[in-house]
Amino acid sequence: MNYNFSVLLSIYYKENSQFFDAALNSIYTQTYLPNEIIIVHDGKLTPELYSVIGKWEVLLPIQNIILDNNCGLGIALNIGLAQCSNDIVMRADTDDINLPNRFEAQYKYMTQNPEVTLCGSHVNEFEASSDEIIRIKKVPIGDDIIKVIKKRNPFNHMAVCFRKKHIIDVGGYMDLPYMEDYYLWLRLLNKNFKLVNLDTILVSARVGEAMINRRKGFKYVKSEITMLKYILNSSLEMKYTSIPYFSLRILSRILPTYLLSKIYSKLRD
């Protein structure tokens, strides 16, 4: 049976086709299936990626949104979100594995708690195989979300479910490289929308050195500074406690990979 919720993904040419195939398979094997899957093509894709989409189009309710040029994740997701016909939207990544009960757990929670705008979860992290979990990336629960958001991202983006109308209310995703999600959560909380994390694991996320390398560079530094400015101008309590944490985060973006890996682990603790 298909339920009234959408799944939103964005893909670009550098994605691994085998990982993408596994991600779509994890949607196909859900206990609750969506009635709509929006896949935004962020620019032209490879033949291998097109082949994966063609395979799953006959099995899943996929709608392809094709962008002529690569626009970046924030813009691509905003375009895709506008095309979602349901208010409840599941975010999913094109290289991660959704556990079989993920959509059921979040759909039930959102329908039973209409006052909640967004719900996330813990995730498993793996490198080569999703059967070999290297760690669990836990997220804060309850009131701890407010405490944590001034230091780091309190949600796993690939594991969130949200209400489209509330995301649109705060301007949707914005073009802030590498931090489109974090910036969105801050704007939601600043408008007093209710955000929660479920105390369970619903996704297995792929990690590795490539992910660490993506967390470096001047673009990341600019995004960190933009985030800090927003927090300092927000209505969040004790917002000035963010300064030392973001100073460390900014410094970490220009360090060698092996040091960044250690700092990244510390920031998540």
C-alpha cells in the first residue's frame, strides 16, 4: 500500500551508481511505501545513473525533475520540494540505506503529532558495507536539541521527515554550501516550530575520508561565518555561547584531513 507522503532526493553526476541503486532498493523494501518519489537531477547525469533510474521507475512512483545545470544541493532541494504534492516529506540521500521501518515510524509519528514540524533519528555509520557498522551517530533528544544547535547540527539530514508547508514558511532550503540543512533547522527553531528526534536508528549512512575531505575549504569557512552571524542575530537563548564552538569549527576547515577527522569526531560528542 502507498501512503500520502513524498520522498525527496537530489542527485548529480559524481554519485556512485551502485550506491544509488542500493538507496532506491532500501526505499522499495519499506514497510510503508510513498505515493511519490521526487528525484531532482542536479545537472546532467552519467549513463550508469540514468540506467539505475530507468530500472526503478517501473517499480516505484518516481517523478524526475531535470535541471539543465548543476545548481547545488540547496537550490535543487528547494526546486524538488516545490514539486512535492504531499505535506509530509521524507528526505533521503542517494548513497545511504533506509532501514525497512523508517518511513512507517516517521509517517505514524507525524500523523499522530500534528504539532511537530520535523522529526529525525539516530543513524548507523558504515564504510564498505552496511552490515559492518563502525559507529552510531546519535542526535540530541528533547530539550537538548536547543542546547546542541548552538554548537553543531542536531539532526541527521538523511534521516529527517518534515512538513512542507512549514519549510516553505521560513523560506525553504537556501544556497548555503554544505550547511543548507543546518541553516534551515535554525530558521525553523527561531520561528518556534517544534522539532524532535526519535530515540531510534532509522538510517545507515555511508561515511569515509571522502566525506571528511568535503568538510574543508574556503566555501565551508564562509558558510560557518554565515551560520554564526545568523545565530547571533536570532532570538535563541544563550546564543553568544556559540562563538567559541564556531571559532573551532572555522579553524577546523583549513586543517589537514587527519586533524579534521579528529576534530569532527569531537564536535559530534
